[in-house]
Amino acid sequence: MPTLLTMRTAVLREADLQLGQVDSDDVDALLNSELAALDELLIEVYQGWRVSTATLVITANTDSIALPATFFQAVDLEEYSTPSSPRQLPRVEFMERNAAPEWGWYVYGALLYVKPTSRAPGTYRLWFVPSFTLLALDADTYDVPNGFEQFGILGAAIRLRNMQELSASGLEERRKVVGERLQNAARKRQGKRKVRDVRSGTSGAWRDDDLVK
């Protein structure tokens, strides 16, 4: 798996810059930003590639419990009082919570709710996608399939070039090629489904048409 050190080195190489011209903390911040955006795209394309579980217990007379600190996106919920035979529960939309089926669940804010309240107390297993963990130490790694970390590396390099008021057109073309690989992976896994641009905010390296066609 690529480490922060190897990816930082790759960003500087791609940007044709050296430490001293730019600060390592700035490089790391840009790289983490690009990898976080890439992470959200990979969650869309490779559903199930990075899923964790947590056992949650809802106590009597309540219908909710705090989500794990690392929670990013819910995948599934099972009633787990008998681990050898967990029972999958249907998910309901928040706006339909008062018309929930016999037994269902939804996420609102930082809480997981199980309805109706009379059936909520119990033990559950939550399947969820954890949030992206910022890379801080040189040895920190980012687990990514098929070398797609290059998409984040090139994005960070483009932003560094832009900060230095240097041309990044060649890097942008190469990044589009990696983006096409992401699109092809999405088509193979999800038929005609498009890759959704879930990134919040913008950068000099990111445009709406980078991946979404």
C-alpha cells in the first residue's frame, strides 16, 4: 500500500517542485484533500470494498444510539441478539419514519434510530463505511485498489502547480486518463450507472466533468 511519504514524493515529482519551493505540510494538506475526495468516489464505484462493522446496543425505553466515531455511510443493519442467526432489518427514509414497516431503521444526524420504539431495545450489528482517515505520519498508508491513488496524487500536483502559477495542462490530461479508468470500473460494476460527484467544495484541479459524463 502507498505511504504518505511515497505519495508526497510522487506529488512533488509530478509537480516538478522540491521541498523548499513548497512546504511539506502544504503538500500533505493538498494530498489529504484529494485522497478524501477520491475515497468518496471509490465508495461509489467499489461498493463494499471498505466496510466495517460495529455492535450497538439500544437500551430500554429508547429508540436510538450514537453512531461509531468513524462512521461515514450506512450499509446495512442486523438484529444481532443471536449472532449465529442475525436478522437483516429494512431501511426506511427519514421522511417515512412514522410509517415505518413492522421493524425498520434509519440514520439521522449522528444517531441510528430503530422503529417502532417498542421494538427498538436490543443488540444490533451495523455495517458501515468508515470515514477517510487523514494521513499524518510518513508511514501512514492508504489502501486503494488498482493504483487509483494516482488520481489523488495528480490532483494534488495540479493544485501545487496552480499555486505556483505554473501550467498544469499535461497533468490534467493524465488525470483525465485515470478518471476514465474509474469510469470503466464503475460501468463494469454498476452497468450504466454514472459516477456521482460527491465532493464538497472545489479546487483548481477539480471540475464537474472530470468524472461525470
